[in-house]
Amino acid sequence: MSTQPRVTFFHSPNTRSSGALALFEELGVAYDLHLLNMKKGEQRQPEYLAINPMGKVPAILHGNALVTEQPAVFMYLADLYPQAKLAPPIGDPLRGPYLRWMVYYGSCFEPALIDRAQQNTPAKPSTSPYGDYDTMLKTLTDQLQPGPWLLGDTFTAADVLWGTALDWTTRFKLVPETPTIRNYIERVTSRPAVTRAREKDTAMAAAQESGTN
């Protein structure tokens, strides 16, 4: 029996942390859920700001280790539970590409997405963290094209991150729904673990809406 402390997962339904919920389902491990109601502003209350001053989810607490920022949460959890085989270990040739695409999400994809959504004037490619939007997206779709997963035949936590993120960004018309992207989303979201997470998230959101949670 493992003696390591259970992870506390700070989550709010229908947010970016829904991807972390899907990852927990893929990992198949027990955790302690701390649910936040963002419509009531609970993420801005002192109790949660003491956990994450940014007031964002997901966040996890594992013993004395606090992890925020979605890619970091994913990498930490996938390494914490190696039996799930959702992260290539150090020494595996896929470890580098896995880390690359985990970091690419936060360093390139989301900044480009926000600039595009808010119609911000892009910085010059030489000073922009993502270069330019079209190149950023083509780099991603070129990686997805061979399939079936981001790293070819190996499914990893990176696919949970990207599949769930592309699902909501295409639904909100923030990313074009090309055949490559649509097919990839369907492969990820049709997985039983991701389906279970979506059902749980829907139930939690309904409970918050009705005031029962």
C-alpha cells in the first residue's frame, strides 16, 4: 500500500481544470476534491488566494508541494503515477517531445489564442513568445497530422491536455476546426475516461447551478 499523501485537487467545472479532471480519470487514482464555485467568486476569496494568488484552477496540493499552471499540474501528476504510463520516463526518446508539447501549450498556444480572441495587435515575430499565430497553429497541426496521438502511437497526458483544450477552443471558434484537429479531438474525447470526466463535470456544474453544491 502506498504511503504517499493523496493529492488535493482544486477544481471548478466547465473551466480549464476540466482537462485535469479528465487526466485524473485516465490515471485511475483517488484524490481529494476541493470544488470552487466561480460564479460565486470563490476563486477570489482569501482561502483560495492563499493556495493560488492568481485565483486560477487547476491547482493541486500533494503533501507540501503546491502545483499550479495546467501543464505543470499535468506533468507532475503523470510522473507521480508512473504505473499509468502517461508520461515517457527520463531516457525514453519520447521524453523530450513530450515535454516540448506540454510547455508549448502555455508558452505559445494560449498567448497566441488570447491575442487572436481579443484582436490584440500582435508583437513583431522577433519579440512575440509564439512568433505568429499561423506558424504556431501550423506547427501544432503538422505534429497532429500523422496521428493517432500527439507523439504518434503513444498516448500520453499531453493528449489529454491538447484534446480537451482543442475541444473547447474549437467550440468557441477560437481555433479553426480543420479535419486534422476535429479527428484528433474525437479520438481523445471518445476515450472512456474523458467521457466519465465530462459526465462528472456536467453533474458538478448542475449541482452548483441549483445551489446543492
